[in-house]
Amino acid sequence: MSRRELEALTRRYVAEIIDAIGPEKDVPAPDVNTNDQVMAWVMDTYSMHVGHTSTAVVTGKPLELGGSVGRREATGRGVMIVAREAARHLGFDIKGASIGIQGFGNVGSVSADLLAQAGARIVGVTDWKGGVYNGKGLDIPKLLEHARMHKTVDGFPGGEPLTNEQLFALEADVVIPAALENQITVENAPGIKARIVVEAANGPVTPEANNILQQRGVFVVPDILANSGGVTVSYFEWVQDRYGYFWEESDVNMRLEKKMHEAFHAVLQMSLKYKVDMRTAAYIVAIARVGTVTQLRGMYA
Amino acid sequence: MAEHGSIFRAMLQEFDEAARLLHLDPGIWKILTHPKRQIIVSCPVLMDSGEIEVFTGYRVQYSITLGPAKGGIRYHPDVTLDEVTALAAWMTWNVAP
């Protein structure tokens, strides 16, 4: 679709759901194929309807109109934090660990960049077109530049070609699916050699594949924990918009680090207490929280 | 996604296991396994070709128990109400914020 068509679609969609959204009701954000420009159109359309500028109706906006520093990197930063904590829990250091990543969009690319900065070796990356492998560790700044120019990691000169099947069978310490749903299935789950799988995408492991990974002792950091950095900084953006005061990037990152660290260890403690995997433990934490408030608020009628 | 079945049902499987271990109250269990609100809209758009195209849009607010609903806008030809409902539920179960 052209830019004009995307803008028309966005404004029409917002107009259709206008009664349902608002800073106190429902706050949209970017997802697959939507970005900060689309969020700017959401904000403008809503503001035109209510008759005043309302930045807190949507998050993931450009910095110039109420966005938050650190928002773009937030999901990837959260992925880096939980990967680091998971490695520490299993008794190794993320520094020097080898990592394979599926997906090089906003989440995959930022995760790769931050993990490389933390000293990890990113040995394989695949995307919609192809992939690249380098056992010594890919040069991530150069790969980011290549992906920016060619819209894919495929054909990157600093490594050899890599398929998705090869990525999931890599001799790596950590594998990070950062693309779409249902990528690790009964077909490729038995071949996974990594000790840790970090679900940066939503639902990348099918329930059957999850059972296989559990039986094989793979430590899976579930999506509702692993990719919650994005919604956390979206929450920070909403707070800053309502407060009318904007934080430094170091403040955003420090608060995100604290939230993700707490969340990881709350889930880990729950998993040890109930002797269940991290996914079930994460659901226990979440259900207990929402269930308690539901009970306290009562049924209304 | 159709060949893998319902994504929302996969979410419910994950939910049920945890709810059982928690001995979740059956009434609360029912509430938490139903989306609060699902909206379907048709969005007519005048395309560059001069033709009118109608796009179907969804918005699911799974829970507003803890505060406002929150979640992404996804532009993809394969988007379904089932997928959006699952994504909305996962937003509710997000652990960190």
C-alpha cells in the first residue's frame, strides 16, 4: 500500500473505533507492519475528534509528539535482560555465549545489537528472505547497515548462508525466535540444541513443541515475560504523556531493567515453588494478579 | 495460521494449566477466559487506483480490570479475530508492567 493509502486506512480505522479508545479506555501501539508514523496518525485522528491534542491515547509515537526515548529499543532490551538472567540461572555468562536469532525486524535487530554489546556472539540470523551464519560471531553493526540498505540480512558478506531449519538446529547456547507465531513446531523442536529459548515473538512455540522442549530440558522464557519490555516502556510513555514531563533515556532504561529483572525472578520463584516450567509460572503470576483484583472489585451485577 | 488451529485455544491451554495449579475460583476462571469486548469494523479506503477497497478491522479489549486496555495495531492480510483475541489476552497476561 502507498503511504497515502496507509494514512487513509489508519484514519478510517481509528474513526470506526473512536468510542472504544482513549487514554483511560484503550491505548493502541505499533505491531507488525505499523510504526511511529502510523501512531502519529492515530494520535492526530483521535485528537481531531475530541477537539484537543491527546498524546496519551497511543504509544510508540515519534519523539517529537510525545513519544518516549528508549521505546523503540524496549522489547529488544527486555529480551536481552531475560536472556542474560536465564543464562545466569543456568550457570553461564551471557558474555561469550553463542546465540541464534530468527527475525531481524525491530525486536530481532535490537536484541542482536544489545546482546552483542553485552559480549555475546550472535552466530546466526535469519529473516523473511534468508539468513547468515558466522561461527566467530557476526559483526552486528555491519549487519544492521546491510539490513537497512537491502531490507534483509540475506547476502551479508560477513558470513555464510543460513536457512531457518539450520538456525533452529544450531550448536548455540541460546535461540531467540523474534518473528511470528508457530515457528518452533513438532518438526524442528527435537533438533534444537540450545539450552535456552527466549520467545521474543508472540506464540513462536506451538504447545506440542513446547512439550518436546520441556521433556528435553530446554529452558524456555515465555513470550508473556520475554517480550514484555515493549509494553512496559509503552506504559512509561503513557505515564510521561499524562505527566507532561519527559524522562532521560538512562531513567527509562534503568526503570525497564528493574521491572524486567523483578518480573523474571518473580516467575522463576513461582516456577521453583510449583515445580513447573517458566510459561506456566508466568501465567500463575499473571492470573493471580488479575484474579485477585477481579475478586476485590466484585461482579457489579 | 489456520493449519495450526486456533491461537486463542492454544492460549487457553496454557491458561488452564496454571489456573488448575492455582486452584482458581471457577467463577473467576470463567471471567478470565472470555474477552471483555470484541469490535469488528469495515474500513472503506479510496485506493490510488481510483477503486474503493474495504478492509476489515478488529479491536479486542480482553480485560480492563487493572486499567485501560493496551495493545498493538497489526496490518496483515492474514489477521483474524481469533489471532487478535489471543494477542489481546497475552497483553493481559504480560508479566513485567
